[in-house]
Amino acid sequence: MSAADRTVVAAIVFMYVAIPLYGTFEVLDPVRLPIPSLVGAPGAIAIALTMLAAAAICAWGAFRRPAPRRIVLAQLLAGAAIVPGALLGFDPQTGLELALIVLAMGIVGVAVYRYAELPGVTRTIVIAWLASAALAAAAAVVMILIRNPAPLYAYDNGRAVGTFLNPNELAAYLLVVLGLAAGIALYARNTPLRLLAGATLIAGFIALGATYSRWGLLSAVAGTLFFAILAGGRRVWFGLAVVVLAGVFLVVGPGEVHHNPRDDTSRIVAFQTGLRTWLAFPLTGVGPFAFRRTYDALRPPEAPGDEAPVAFDPHSLPLAYLDESGLVGFAALLWCWSVYIREIPRVLRSADPRRRALVYAVAGGLVALNVHVLVNTISIYFALATQGVALALALAQRDLDAPAA
């Protein structure tokens, strides 16, 4: 492998490892939520610049090893479709910044397609993502056990959050990672890799429970059920039973004391306002991050004032996409997913049963992610979706047990 290829692979790996750090950017938002920050503005800027440099290297790599047009469009169209809503919306600058960020995430997936053909690259990405996810999950659990930082522990009602914006963001991340970890632990041939996946699976499952995310746990059940139906096997069905029992216990047991009842009321109001917003601006929406600018005018007249004074999003990613980029953006998002829904099964036709089951596990994590965002707006969705589906396709096409890069 040439030095240029190694540089691009390092940039790709960094973009997977850095997903838990997106929450640090909240400190840079001038209209930010009152979330206690883990790093100051200089640290967040340094992280952002490093990610931007890595994304630029991935773009360079994508030109060096071009992917098929359908893959390029599937990775980039969701970001490009945000641009009309941004230009015609109520906050063009912020909207264009979001479009650039989503395009940067997508370009990583474009680069993965061709660089995964090189010996050991897919395995290197898997090792890096599993190891960083295990650390992120363990850090989130330790932070709530020691109740430090105390302001963050209090703000989130004792729910695990780690470096993410909120517990639901952490849950979304873990859903995708747990799908990958389960697949590697069950079907990889390399023992050290399976042990790493097992450690990630344990840390991730504990952290997911510690988020007390009710919908996150339901999403985990949905993703595991998808995996069980496609892959089969007693181990998988046993895992589904464990997930169901743990979810029921956490939701009806300790989870109740970690939720603010006011959140349920404000979420219903946000849903209603989201629907009214889309109906008012059906084609291109109000523009990315502009939901809060029209919230007061478009929320239902019966909405409680003091209990839900403002909402920054409609608490549903599909509805947020409709609200902020309209039918144009939403149709583009659905088309992007349709490419991979066709592409991955096509590639898997020639794969052995072990590889198919592994990809089904990763796909189960992505299914869980998409169920989760039905009632949550997740800022790291595009990183998880674009990079997650790119890795799923790489695993469908490549032998995971080739030597690491």
C-alpha cells in the first residue's frame, strides 16, 4: 500500500473514531442549549478542524479511486438536497454549513467503497470503531457512576450521556455499534477480533441501558428482531429475548425516575408543530435549524406556554427533514437509502452464510437507528447512517479476516 493510500485510510479511520466527538460542537452554537460542556470553544474548534482536514483527505482519496456513480450519489445527494431549503429558508448561513457537514460525512462513505478493496482496510476500520466505541461507552458509564461532571449528571437526570449531546444521541450511536459488535462477536473467525467485539458488546449494552432511553430500547428490540429473522440461530433469538427482558425491566423499573415528565408534553407539542410547519412549507421547508424561528408562530394555539416555550426541532428526524428541507430533501433521503437497500442484497448473493449473517447484524443496527429517529432528532444521524451503510457494504464485499492495513 502506498503512502498516499495509507494517508487516506488513516483519515477514514479517524472519521469513524471521531463520531462520539460531534457533541462537543454544541459549545460553538451561538443559540446553544444550556448543556454543560465537556470542552471549551478552543478544544471544539481544534476537533472540528481536524475532522475537516480528514474529510478533505477522504475527498482527495475519492478522486484517486473513484466509486461508481450510484454510490457517489447515494452518499452525497442527501447533503446536496439540503441546499435549496437552506437558500430559501430562514437561516441560509447555518443551513449551508449543515449541508457542508453532511456532504463531508458522505464523502467518507464514498472513499470507503474503493479503499475497502485494499487488503486489511475493512478490518482496520472495524477494529478502530469497535475499540473507540468501547471506550466511549465505558466513559459514559463511569461518568454517571462517579457523578462527574456534576452539572452534566444533574442536567440529564442521571442518564448516561458521555461525550454526546444527550442520552438519546448516545443510544443512537450504541444501536449501530452494537449491531456491528454482535456480528463480529458471532461470526468473525479471528479470536482477538471476536474478543474485542465481545468487550464492546458488553460495554455498549450496559451504556445503552444506562441511557434509560425508552425508544432506544424499543429500537434495539426492532433491530435485533430484524437480525434474528434474517440470520436465525438459537444464539440470536436468545439475544433477542435478553434485549426484550432488559428493556422491559429498565422502562418500567429504574427508568421512570430518570425521566422528566415535562419532556412528554413538550415532545407532543413539537410533533404537532412539526406537522404544521411542513404543511405550511411543503416543498423546501423552513431551512435547516430554522425550526426554532417559526416555532412560536406555528405551534398549536392550545400548546402549553411555560412547559414548552421553544423547541429546536420536532423530535422526529423524518419530520425534521420534511420541515427543514421539504419534500425535495426528504425524497432525496429516501432515494439514497433505496440504493443501499438494493445494493447490499445484490452483493450478498455470492457471499458465504457467515458473511451474510455478519452483514445482517450490521443492518440490524442500522434498522434500529432508523426506528430510533422516528421520535428523536439525532445530530449524528448522518455520520452513523452514511458511514455505517458504507461499512456494511464493505463487509458484504470483502473478507473481514484479511490482514489489517
